Amino acid sequence: MTKGDKVTFPFAKKTMEGIVEQVNQKTVYIKADFPKDKGKLIRRKIKDVK
């Protein structure tokens, strides 16, 4: 997993897509587009992201 990859992540009992912005040792920061908030930055554990 590197910066710029498209990934899916769990959010509110469904899965969403986003683009990886930053990868740390155990967490990953994902930029995702929500209906009312475009380009929101989300933090997830690496094991939860596919």
C-alpha cells in the first residue's frame, strides 16, 4: 500500500472507496468523498483497509 492507491474501507455498516494519502506503521490516512463533505481525511488501521 502506497500513496495514491485506491482502497476500500468500512464506514457505517457499508464499504466506501478512497485514495491513500499517508501510510504510517499501523494506520493509514484516506481521502474520501462523502455526500456533504468532499475530500474528507479519514484514519483507519491498516488491517481494516483492503
